[in-house]
Amino acid sequence: MKVSKNKVVTLTYSLRLNDEQGELIQEVTTERPFVHLFGAGSLLPAFESNLDGLEPGDEFGFYLSSDDAYGNQSDESIIELDKKIFEIDGIVDDEMVAVGNMLTMQDQNGNPLEGRILAIKDSSVIMDFNHPLAGENLYFSGEIIDVRDSSDEERQHGHVHGQGGHHH
């Protein structure tokens, strides 16, 4: 069975910066493979287009420029926030609110947004909400382990259930 829309695809991969010799960012092995409902819109489109039509046992290796991956760093994603919003009972937790830490905040629509603390001033905190891989060229390599049909429920929910998927 080939990788295509609404198939549940199990795969392993290594993610490196720039090319196959680049710094290893993430590795997913056969012990805990990546299981994904293909075509559900949660992966990078360029990642999916490189896997389309592959079959179990097929190996892959492809390069994504930053434009096809997470875009470029944007100054607009660096935001100065009032220190008061980090207070819990009037106190800022210095262990949590520390330069270099990643914190999950919410955007104006209540969606989670991960940001890294760049600087802490007297009354504000400067955070960078760029994706950690923004501006980076990426190289993915790996192997397709399994391809199966998705269930109606998985398609309705837009993600995998059961083996390798999430559990309620």
C-alpha cells in the first residue's frame, strides 16, 4: 500500500540541519516510530509531498529550505510583554521565568504559542515566538515502516488513534 491521503503512515526519521552530515536535531527510531494520518494538514506540506507514493520498506532522504520548512526569523515574533502576566500570586517564579527558557503562552485567540525568553527587564520580559527551526534549512532521512487505511473516526478527528496514536 502506498503513502497517500488518509492513510496512516508509520515511519522513522532523522532530522538534521542543512544536509545528511548536518547537526542531528531529532531522531525517531523503530522503537517509537512516528505514526501520522497522512494529508490531515498537521505536517509541513513539503514534508508530505516528499513521502507521497512511497511504500513500506522505502527509504527517503530530502532537503527542505527554510522557506519550505518553518520560514525565516521574523522580528515581529519578538515581543516585549508586561512582567505582571508572569506573576503567580504577585510573584514571578525566577526558575520558570529565566533567559533561555521555553514557555507556552496563549495568543489573542487562546491558541498555545511556544516562546523563548530572550531578556528580562525590570517591568517586562522579551520573548521570541519564532519557531526554533525558523531560518534553518532541514534534511530529513528515514524509512517507511507501515501504511494502512485510516478508520472513519481517525479521519473525522484528523489524527491517529490506538497503536502509536493518542489515547483519551
